[in-house]
Amino acid sequence: MGVSALYEWLWNINRSTFQKKKNATSIYENIRVCMNLVDSMPRRLQAVIKAKGQPTKY
């Protein structure tokens, strides 16, 4: 997934949040959620590999 695809995906998920809340706290929260998703990707990918493509807890 490229950066532009990731941005579009996150924008679609948080569209209502971005439109309704434009204060620094809500923007920080959105950034924190995005960073947590990015940080968790190695664990998520490892779980998929371990499960051989079957469903995982994620």
C-alpha cells in the first residue's frame, strides 16, 4: 500500500472526525491512531504468515 493509498484510506475512515473536529487535540489523536496502526503492521503481518493466510485476531 503506497503512501497516497494509506492517506486516502485513513481519510475515508476519519472523514467525519476531520470535518467536525479541527482542534489540535483531535488532530493529535488521529495522528496517534495512524502511528499505532503503522507500528502494529509487523506484528499483524507476522500473524498472517504464522496463520498461513487464515483469519487472525486482527
